[in-house]
Amino acid sequence: MKKIFSILMVAFAMTAMVACDEKENEPESTASDLADNTLVYDGTTYHMDAVQSFYHTGLTTVDAVSQETDGEGRPMVEFGRLHIRPTMWNKTVDVLTVNNDEETWQCGFEGGPFGEYSDVTESFSACKIGIKGNNDGTPVTVTLDGTLKNGKTLQMKLVTNSQYK
């Protein structure tokens, strides 16, 4: 009986260790895992409306505002001024370490938890932005995975559905 009990205890311990290892190996969620047009800031979810604007073959911009509004009807969160230049399409970069004059990353947030306009290069301690699409009027997908200097996380996935020329 002791032998059976010992075998069961060893089996239980091994099962527990495997379960712990599996949890540790689970990949962290990324902005790509979010639903389209969603921003999650420190656990709070905002639903975003995103648009792209075409200026010329060398510049497209993406802007977005939250559907959630404050007491005066203003969006709780605004994301904007993302200038997409030809070299930025279809890749993900760490915007805080990229060192290329053709990839000057301009974009930022304002409203709600961000207050006045805050550029990503000033307010984030880590920030990766991905851009998928083409400069041809078709939908553009923008993902952002970041940690702000205050230690809070932000993930965002925008998918545009309109373009203004």
C-alpha cells in the first residue's frame, strides 16, 4: 500500500511540475492578438475608430479616436500623427532605438490617462510599432506594444477602413 501511495505522490508531483512549466512557456499576448481597433491601457479597454490619410506616395498618416467619451463628448483617448513613410511598411520596429533618418517615428497619445499630447518617444520606456499594408488605399494595420515610463502597459491594434485623398 505504501508503494502505491509513493507512486501516486511521485506521479502527482511530476504532473504539477509539467503544468507549471507549461504556464511559464505560454507566449505573452501581443497587440496582434487584440480585436481590430482596440487599445488596452493598464487593463482598461478602449474601442477605437481609425482612419488613414494619403498625402502623396511618400506619406500616409493614421489617426484614431476612442468611441468612449468624457462628460463633454470628447474622445477619452486619441492616437495620431503616425506618419508612415515608404521604408516603414510591412515591418515591426522598436521606435525608441531605430536610428534611420528615413524612419522618424512621429505619433502619440492624448486625452484620458495621457492628458496633453504625449509623443511615444517621450512617454514610453519600451515601444514596438508594426505597420502592415501598402500605400495604395487598402486597409492599414498598426500594432503597438509598449510600456510607459510610469510602468503601465499599452497595447493597440488599429485597422483602417477608409482613406482620404
